[in-house]
Amino acid sequence: MEKDFNYYNTLLVQSVGSKVGPVAPTVVPSAAYGYTDAQEAEGIFAGEINKPLYARVGNPTNGKLESIVAKMEGGFGAIATASGMGALAMVTTALLKAGDEVLCIGGFFGGTYTLINETLRRFGIESSFCDVDDFTHMEKKLAAGVKMVLMESVGNPSLRLPDMKRIADLCNSYETLLVVDNTVTPLLVRPLELGADIVIHSSTKNMSGHSAALGGIAVFRAVKEEGDKLHNEKYKDLHPIIRKAGHKAFIPICKKRAIRDMGMTANAFGSFLTMLGLETLALRIERVNRSVAKVAEILEKSLPEGIEVKHPSLPRSEDYARYQLDFPNGCGPLLTLDCGTAERAFALLNALNLVTLTANIGDNRTLALHMESTIYSDFDAEIRRFLGVTEGLIRVSIGLEDPEEIAKDFLQASTYV
């Protein structure tokens, strides 16, 4: 079946609701769970009995969310976490160790960059960064034995579009794990089908849509019995778990080597709220992605000189051809405005009426934020330049409002610049 928005509308609303008993998902707020007897406790801790162990490593409400998102992404299983950064921290700390290296492709959200380039470095994990089209650097690092490749489906806030299939094929040829942050493009891109191994989301964003639930999730493919890249010698520290867990190995790897000891698990109420958002995700994604292109087109034609709108749907974009080919339904809610200076950006932001100024994205409301003075304020000029953050850059996340009204608000605000 072709996976269009109608497919997802049916899948998600049918998966979240129940036909017998409580129709809405059940919230299980308990931190601890009683076991029938000592034998059952032994089986649960050994992973042989699929019942709750302790809420830090699993919760029935989280479990329902995990099963829905795994189906949505075409994965084998998933783990819900306390935030999107929690999902990324879980995956990287579970799969990497001191002396390993991670290759980061493209521009990144500020928190991702600092986790990789600062925090993990303190624990002996090295990293290198390259542009989305620098395949020479990619192949050089893969040939040298890099252990993980990390990328965003769409650069946040650079809006660069990677050739995900080509990158996935390259990673697979070198038997290297590929992790894709798909936060900006749920339903629009299916990285696991393109050859990725793990997909992560900040479910706070598009999945929820309502700014009420902080959360994250990682989705995993099944591990093959023979010929899987995890059997490569560079992953030998994971082999004892893989031999025992087989096709579901990614889940115990993350639970035993990260979740159990660092406790980044999602809470039940957050997962409940996220599921409520998932029921309308396909409707919202379809509308927002139509609106983004329309707002970008209006602003491109009507903004005064000195304010530049950037979005891959615009023919002058460097990624326009890739957008047309690989992103037929859009590339998420983001566009950017470059006002040239921070002073001009502040003037525009302060004159907005409809738009909310906040650090979130993927909300039902249209949001905007000056990048250099907020999320990237601790970064030096060279790093900001690599990540696509200029002095006057405003990141905009388009919401559900009338796109013409959204554009009108930016146009009236632009007269104050």
C-alpha cells in the first residue's frame, strides 16, 4: 500500500484508540510493579516475560506509544524517552564508547551539536562534521572505521536537504550505523526504508503539536540473524547482547547500556499527551507543509529588500532539485528569514502580532525565534557559520493558521525593520 496521508490518518487514529473498554489511551502512573511470584520476577528481569519491570526501563503507556510510532516509521520497535535530546543521548551512549568516532553530516540543532562536540568528547568519543554533499569526507571517515553516522532529515535551521538514500547506501557498504533525526519530517520521510538503522524524534514537536508534552522516541529496525552490520568486529562490545537478543537487539542494547543506568525514560502522562497529538498528525502535517510553501512564495515576492526568505521549495534554493525529487509532500514546518543584523531581526520579531516567539518548532501555532541570540548564543562565529546561523537569522515554524494571514503578519512586521 502506498503510504500517503490517508494511510497515516487511518493507521494513527485506529492505533491510538481502543474499541473495547477505555477508548482513549490509559495512563499508568505507577513507578513500580508487583510480580506474581519469584519465578515471574526472575523471568521479567531476564527479558523472557514481557511485563513491566520498573518504570525507569518501561511503562505500559510508553509501550503503547512505542508500538504506534514503530508502525508509523516502519520499524521493529521503539523506546520513548523524556525528551528528544534524551533519545539522542540514549542512542549515542548505548552504542558508542571512549575511542569511538561519530560522523555528523549537515547542520544541526544546537543541542545536538553540543552533545556530540562537547559532552561526548568529555567521555572520549570523537566527532567530525561535514556538509551534506561532502561525500569525499564521508567516505574517508567511513573507510577509517567511524562507528556511527548522524544526520538530520532536514537541517535545523540550515534547511539543507541531504541525499539520504545515497548516504544510507554508503553507510551500509561500510557496515556503519546510520542514525537519522526525523523530528522535522515525520510521515514525509521514512529513513528506515531508505536504509537507516535508527530514527529519532523529539516528539515534543510535530508529533504532539500542542506544546503540552516534552518527549522523545527512538525507532529501531530488526537485527538480521546473518550478515547484519552489528556483527562487524567494530561493534564487538555489543555482541554478547546481540547473541542473546537476536533480532530485537537494539532495544536491550539501549535499555541495558543507557536507560537502566541513566534514566532518560518518558513519563506516562507525557506519552499519553503525545498519543493524543498523534491522532491528528497526518492532518496537521499535510496542511502545514502546503502552508509553508505558500508562505515562502508570498514572502519571496513581497518582503522588502534586505530581508531574505529561505526554503527549499523556492526555485533559487540550492536544494530545490532535491526538494522536488525526494520531498514531494514537503520538508517540514520550517522556513527562515535573514534580516541582515540582529537589530533588524529584533525589530521584525517585536512587531509580530499573530506569531508566537518561542524556542519550539512543529507546533499548531506559528512560531519564530532569533537564532544567534538564543539557541546559538554560546557558539563562536565559525561554528555558527557552519551550522547556517547568521547574525540576522530568524527561524520560523509554520502552524495551522491561514497561510495568507501568517504571511500578512510577517509583511506588516517587516515595515518596522
